[in-house]
Amino acid sequence: MISYGKTDIGMCRSMNQDCVFFSDKNIGNLPNLYIVADGMGGHKAGDYASAHAVSWFVDYVKDCEYLNPITIIKTGISKVNDRLFQMSADHIELRGMGTTFVAAVIVDDKLYVANIGDSRLYIIGDEVRQITLDHSLVEELIRTGQLDRHKVRFHPEKNIITRALGTAKEAVPDFFEVELKVHERILLCSDGLTNMVEDDEIGMIIKRQPHMDRCCEDLIERANYYGGKDNIGVVVVEQTVNEV
């Protein structure tokens, strides 16, 4: 496995509330782990939510005795949600905080994914496939036929999300299991990328750049070129041939 991740404050924000984690080596009983979180809340609260969600989740995984990757991720998300929700209740400066959270692990040729919020995971191969589904008001309007997907980018309620980590007593993530092919790449990202750059262009950038670090930098550079209206968090992963 080869991966790289990076965040950027963007062109308009005063604080970076995105947080990423990437490891191609074992984290507890997981052979690898990749995370993107996009915080929300007051001046300090969103930063606190995303950074602590990631660090608490990684710490949980390190000590977790479960073996099934979905069980590890599911219980980890639940534990993190409990802590964030309690911190929000106990500290007035953290009231209303929350974070999106998308996490992935690759075991042999299978990708296991969990997400809550509107941070996304894509698989980029012959085509660009969005695996996760946004938990957002706009996405719900699309699913019910009330909104055309082609009109999403400039919708005034684009940033309203319907699920997040830490905002309710119980977290309700979605889970996905996907077969991977040789040389397919995985992208985890916050909406600071996808609100600025179309899927097709994201795919072109990832496919033409062989180096994971430059790939992340090129994606961020492109989002900022188009305005960089939000923080940008990206993790790009490629499974090597001998791992399939």
C-alpha cells in the first residue's frame, strides 16, 4: 500500500478544521487505516471535533481486540461519538460541534468503508466511482427527485448536512464493502475539494500523477485555483500489485 494525505486552509477560511490520517502499516488489528474528518461548530469547536475524532478513533483501534474490520470501525465510531457528544454537553465553548468522518481499511482485495456526513470516498480506475453517499439536505432532495443533480454545486443549502459525528447521542454511519482491482486508487476527501472540482477532473488529476504526495498537492492546488472556499482535506491510496 502507498498513501499520502494533506490538508489545506483554502483561500477563504481563517482556521483549518479538516483533519486526515493515513497509515499503510498495522494499526491494532487493522492492516492499514485512512481517515478524513471535516469539523463544524464555533471558532474552536470544529477544529476540536475533527482532530479529536481522528486521534480518539486511532487510539481506540490500536487497543481494540476485535478482528472484523467493520466491527472495529463501527464500535470505534460509536465510542468517539459518545466522547464528542459528552464534551459538547460539558463545555459551552464546544456546544454544537460535530464532524464528518470517512474511514477506510483495505484487507486483501477488499475495501471496507464507513462514512457519516458529506466527506467522501471515491475509487478511481477506468472510471470515477463515488462509493459513499452524502448525508446532506441536498442529497436527500436528489434522492427524492426534488432536485436535479446538475444543479447541486450552487444550491444555497449545499452545506447543510443531516448526519455528523458528535451532534446526536447516537451516530448512524453507512458502511460499504467493495472489491478492488489492481492499480485502482482510493480518494478520501472533504467537501472543500468536491465543492470546487468536478469528479471528472479529480479523476484526471489522480490518474495522471504517479506520486501520491504530488497527487494530493495537485488536488489541493486545483481546488484553490477555483476559489478554495473551504478547507481541503485529501488522502490518496494505491494498492500495489503484490498485495492483490
